[in-house]
Amino acid sequence: MKIGLYFGSFNPVHVAHLIIANHVLNETNIEQIWFIVSPQNPFKKENSLLNEYHRLHLVRLATEEDNRIKATDIEFGLPKPSYSASTLVYLTEKYPEHEFCLILGSDSFQNLHKWKNAEYIIRNYPVYVYKRPGFDIDNRMGARLTILDAPLLQLSATQIRKYIREGKSVRYMVPDKVLEEIERGGYYKK
């Protein structure tokens, strides 16, 4: 099975993540997408993240009714911070029957050369890049690249967290079940 890996903090997961995943599934030969919830992204401050188990739970709530999308805690048992190359090695060894590829926004792809063992990733895995405004796609690393014109939504987890802190509505920005859990747990209030 061809599986697209969508790495992220998902702090919190929002509708733009889900729209992109759906678009990739509709427009490519990728059969399933795994949301890889990263417990500690090396480029983000740990104290800015909601607990990884809460974030994983929110992603599971957001994706539970779509069997084409799977939320996974695969990085929770790997060394922190989470490096995509290490996760890819682990997944390739654990699931040799699957073909893995990466799904990235053009903003992340632009920084791929800064990732640990980026050459290994480029050499061994196809990369599907969806365009993000203001971030050109320069394939100077020579990735096996598929460029997607995914729907553009100016929506960010940072903005959602800010609205929650300010007591503003994030309705329609996150799935209803995710919103209910955020409110029940009092997440992102501080």
C-alpha cells in the first residue's frame, strides 16, 4: 500500500490539515495518509506544545470517521526530538510491505535541506508538496517531487491558539469533535 506520511505537531489539528489530506487522497495514487503526531519537533519549543497524548487524541477525533486517514503515535516511542529520517527508517523496517512518501507544504519543503539526514530522505522517499502562498518550490536537492495545487486556506494552529487564549470562537476552524474536546479540556487557554 502506498502511504503518505503527514508529519506535524498538530497543535491543534484543524480543517486545513484535513482538507489537504483529502485532496492528496483524491488527486494522487496515495491510498492512505498517516498523520504522524510529533511529540517534539526539533524546530519548535517544547513548552509551546500541548501534551502529545492530548494532541494525538484530537487528531484521532478529527479522523476517526475516515478509514483512509490514520492518526499514529509512532514517534512517541522514538528518541526526542523527533527526526523524520529516523521515523522513516523505523517505519520502512517495521512495514516493508508498504511504500512510504512524504506530504509537505511548500513552506516545509523550502526548509527540507535543514532537516537531519535530509539527503537520506530525498534519496529514498518521494515527496508530495502542496503549494503555500509566499513559498516557492525550489527543488535544488533533486527530490522525486510531485507538486499539488491543494485548496489554499490561510489557517494556522498558531492563530487558532491565539483565538482560544483571547476567548474568541474557533468554530469551523477545527472539527466539531475537536472543538468540544478543546473546550472540555480547557486546552490552549494559557
